[in-house]
Amino acid sequence: MKKLDKRQQQIVILRLGLFGNPELTWQNIGEKYNVSKERARQIFFHAIRFLRKKITIKQRNLNFAITSVFEYPDIFEIFDHANWNSLQT
């Protein structure tokens, strides 16, 4: 959520009722930010699409990393056991 601007963050928080806030209607959110309820809805869904895209990219990167490890199992030979143990502490 840090990648969203403040208004987008607040609209998502208020619409979903996050962090102890009550869930607000589109009408209430629109009044709070001086926009129409339709514009409040658009801002919300734009923010949600943006967050989903970021999550999808991170999942693809993770899947690529996992696949690479299984395709190239000797990648672990880069670290000898002593160095690997020192990295874990």
C-alpha cells in the first residue's frame, strides 16, 4: 500500500474497513474527499488493480527463482558449507 498515494490509501482503507475503521459507502467516501461516488469507486478499483499487478510481478519473480533453483541444482555449490552457515546467523 505504500506505493499508492495518500488518497488512494485512505479510500481503500475506508472502503474495506481496515485498521479498525468502519466500512464506508461510496457516497460517504465521495463526500469525505469531495468527489462523486462514481469517482471514489474508480479511484478504489484503480488502486486495487495497481496492487494486484505488483503482487503478480512479485509472484512471477518468485516462481522464476524457484524454477531456476530446481533447473540448476548445482547453484548451491557456490556456497561452501562454512560460508552458508555464517550467512544464516
